[in-house]
Amino acid sequence: MHALIVIDVQNDFCPGGALAVDEGDRIVPGINALMDEAEAVILTQDWHPAGHSSFASQHEGKAPLEMTEMPYGPQVLWPDHCVQGSHGAAFHAALNTDRAEMIVRKGFRPGIDSYSAFFENDHATPTGLEGYLRTRGIERLTMVGLATDFCVNFSAVDAAKLGFDTTVRTDLCRAIDLDGSLKAATEGMIQAGVTLV
Ligand code: VGL
Ligand code: ZN
């Protein structure tokens, strides 16, 4: 069985949002069209408590997009975004959420960020998505959404490492591209065995 996984198509990652990705809204019609043919549809939603530790505002002297060291490793500091229950955390209004059979919320632990739909940024704390997919007999995944070089990348690499047959539709993703992060992400996904189309 095959599933379409739609990563973080939320207002804060679209133009006008707190962590806007260039053309983030442009992928919405194509994603909706893909849902029509999908066997199963799963959405992810970046979902941080106010004052989350990935926000630069919580680190004195730090600006958004600077790095810090967390107990689990290096972490990019972001503008406040996708705060639980806020307009920015809501899905883009044009995204068809009716087909979603599962919505995975991630990044809700105050002290740890979660780019991947499978594991938090310690690469150890599971979100539960792996078990959900396996118990439903889903073995093949197509991923689309935001941002190519962060949440899509981490989700796709983890999926491939877990043994899922994983494809990323790069035409239905858009990137933040911070210091060459898109190139590094592309190379990392290919190395992990992800199919990029
Ligand atoms: C994301 C940065 C912070 C993403 C989420 O969805 O790619 N990026 N939180
Ligand atoms: Zn986030």
C-alpha cells in the first residue's frame, strides 16, 4: 500500500508567514491534485508550544537563523513559528485536508525540535508514524511539502533508513536554502536511497 505524506503546508511556511518559504503556497494545487489519486493521505503539522527552545527569542543574544548547541546536537534557531493553535500553525486555507486520515503533530516537546515526521531531532524519540504505517501495511511513500531542505529532507531520509520505498516530488516542495542546505539535503536524500523526481 502507498501513502502520500504532506509535510507542514502551514501558513507560517507560506508567503506572509513567520518563517515564509519562497513560493510555499504555489505547491498547494498540485498537492491537492495528487491527493485525488492517493491510496492514503497523511499530513504533518509543525506544532510548537509558545517559547519553544528552537525559537531564537528564547536564546539571549541570538538572532533567527543563527546556530546553537542543544543537548542533542547543533540546532538552527528560528523565528517564533507554528505556535499551537495560532493562525500560523493552521494548514494553508487552500490545502484540502478532508482526505487526511492521519495528522502527525511534531515539535510539541518544549526542549527538542522535530524536523522529521518519524523522529525528533535527537534521532531517537519516535513520533509514532513508523508504527502507524507498518500496522496499516503501508510500504511506499511519496513526500511533498515544506521545506525541502529541512522537514521534507529529514522525513525522507528517516523513511528510507527505516526501509520504506520513498519518493520526494521536488516539484511539489519548496526550500528555505540556508547556507547551501538545499544542495546538502539533495545529496543526503540521494545517498539515503530516496528517489527524487
Ligand atoms: C521546519 C524549520 C523549523 C520545516 C519546521 O517544516 O521545514 N523548518 N520548523
Ligand atoms: Zn518548527
